[in-house]
Amino acid sequence: MKSTPHNYAIRALLLLCLGCTGSSWGQPRLDRLDFYDKANNALFFVTFEYDGGGKNTGRTVYMSDSTFVRRTVFVNDAAGNRARETSFNFNGDTAGYTTFTTVNTKPTISAFDQFGLEQLGGPVSYGATATNEYDVSQKGATVNKMQYQCDVSNNLMRVNVQDAGGQLLYYAIVNSSTGAITSPHRASPAPSLSVIGSRYCRIRLTIDKPSVVNLDAYTPAGRRVAGILSTICGPGNADISADLAAARIPNGLYLLRVSIDGATALSRRCAIVGIAGGDR
């Protein structure tokens, strides 16, 4: 994201929503958060990654048009608590990092860019004021209020971000059933995408229900340039081959994205050189 006040606010929103969320909700895990402003304009969405034991190991942020923003991986301390997050841009370069500490008994978040420069204007702390409600403070003053809304089964449904006076600024809708990354229908083990030479791709995955698998090519800026493959697979193991030449993609660097039932399952960079259509 560019360093603008708006994007600082969005980054703070993301960190605070994720910082205040815990494991006490009814659903086993969060799969996706969709963020909106108070006028209901879509801002961005976040998908989450889990290891074989169901432990959250990372997340990826996309703008509302599915443009890739950054991928973040987590580091926990010996007690299993989140200690640090490191974010990477499209090229795999470090884009920034976030540290998690406790100050005066309050969980505290500090965000930095790749050069170690503070991104939020200073550490941000939060503390519960009531059931599912938090005050967010910075430099001794309340700057935001967070409100969590659950259904009758205590499943987290929505997160409201308010200003210090309680006026709505942003909100996030929680999705725990987004196709391939949902717990009951998650591809397991994690799907793999191999690029053979500069022309062929191989996708291997295991799913437990019939699903539509797509392979698409995007520019580094997030513009979709070609649909390479669309097929129905499963349940069970699938080993799919795709010919990049058939899609007549111009030479260049692309992000190849595999989606299952519309949810991004994985992506990887690929340089396409010297195939049919590549000199256009």
C-alpha cells in the first residue's frame, strides 16, 4: 500500500481487528474478512492460511478488485502467542513487520515499514471495556472503539470500528464458509502449483467435495489477463496440467492464481517467455 493517511488507517483497521479477535468465538477459525467503509464501499478483503493442525500461520490482503497487496507470515513465542508478523510484497520482498507486546497489561501493536520506520504514529494498545467491546488507545488517549457482533451460537459475524465518540468508521464482515478455505471443504493437503519450463503448469490438490478449479494469470498490478484453465474436480485427488501457450499470454512476469469455488487457494510468480503469443 502507498504511504497515505488513508492507507495508514486501513492498515490500522486490519491490525486492530485481527489483534482483538481471539479464539473464544463459536466457529473454529476465521477464513475471510471483507472490509467496508461506513458508506458500504468495499475496501479490501483478507484470506487466512492454516497449517495441518489448524493453527493460523499467515494471511493475504487483496484490494476489493482482487489486486494483491501483501502476504503476511506469523512468528509465535515459546508460549504460542503472536510475537511478530512479517509482510511481503508481490515480488517476495519484505514490505514491513509488526510486533506484539504488552504495555501496562494491555496488548500493544507496533507496525513498521521495511526500513524500520513507524507506520501508525506510535504503538497502539487495546483493552476490553465490556463483552465483545474494546477501546483502542494511542499515547494515552482513546482513538477508536471496536465492537464485535455474534450470532446466537457465538459465531463472530461482524466487527465495527468506531471513532472515539462511537461513530461508525469502518466494518468487517466475517466469512467462515468461503469455498476452498473453509474448514469442512478445505483443500487438504495444501494444493501445489508447479511451472514446468515456461509453458506448462501442473496443479495437484485434494478436496472433499466437487469444486470448480480455475487457473488465471494476473499482472503484478493485479489485472487479470487470461483465464488459463477452468474445470470441475473432486472429490478426491486431482492432478491437472495446463498449457500456457493455449492462453496466448504475452511475454512477461505474472502471478498465476489457483482458485477453488471462487476462493483463492494459492498463487505464485511465473515468467512467461518465448511461447506462442508471447511476442504480442
